[in-house]
Amino acid sequence: MISTVDFRNGVRLMVEGEPFYIVEFQHVKPGKGGAFVRTKLKSYLSGNVLDRTFRSGERFDEPDLEEREMQFLYATGNDYTFMDTETYEQLTFGKNQLGENADLLKENMVVKILIYEHRPIAVELPIFIELKVVDAEPGVRGDTASGGTKPAVVETGATIKVPLYLEVGTVIKIDTRTRAYVERVR
């Protein structure tokens, strides 16, 4: 059982018989009345986002999710093929099942596949990944002092906002939760 005290971003819980995970949460203690928690929940099955408020201390069941480590092999059109690292079984997912981070998948990357009631429902990428910048506008001398960002295309085809001084060929670290640039690796 999960209590509202255990709420963190990414925590999984069952709401109305469906598996959800917490996108955002906020504990609120008003001056009058009992404390409560405002949450933004995202459904694993439908992708819908719900705004819900729960009384403090409310309890929820944990969803019965199986995590399997799988290696990304290749993509053809909107289909992405993965291989189970233990059984060598291959599974294919549509781009809609992978969510918005499908364009961050790099060949041979190991990810976690969440399985609910014998069917895959989500792909969890590692929190930080390293990708090479393949296309970006050239930096202009003097831009680095003023800060700011520019769009850059990485080797998987995703577009990420990076600092103005980064050049093509630079390897960068990306946070997959926010799709944000973290640091330059080399």
C-alpha cells in the first residue's frame, strides 16, 4: 500500500482500477481544515493526465507491474523492436506506446519495459543518456557570455535545446525526464 506521505514524482499507484504514475504533487496544509495533496497523474494505459486531490493519509494499492530489461535493436517506420536480455525474446512496440521519448532511443540501449496484465504498457529510458550533436547552428563569437540556448539535433533525430557555444560533434548528457541538456561530456 502507498500512502500520500510516500508520494514522489514517478511513484506508481492504482486509481479507479487503472495503473498511474505521479507527474507532479504538492502537499498543502491550509490554515483551516485537514491537509491534502494535489497531484497530476498520468495513466500508463491511455496516456491521459488527471488532476486529483487526495486527503492526507489516504492509501492506494501498488499496480502489479513487471519490469523487464530489454535492449533496443532497431526502428522501422513507427515500429520499435526490443530484445529481452534474459530470454532473447523480441517484442515490437508502436511509437505511441513509447511516449514522447521514442526519438531518444539509440541502438543497443538497454531500457526497462513495464508489463501490466501480460502486455507491455511503457518504456522507461535511463535517466541520463549521452548523445552526439549532429546538427546545430554555429556559435557566434561573443554569444557565450550572454547565455541563451539554441535547438540542436542529436544522433537519434531528437531536437534538444543546448547552450549557444555547443558545436556539431560534441557529445552531451540529456535528462530523459525533462528532455533537457545537462552537461557537455566530450
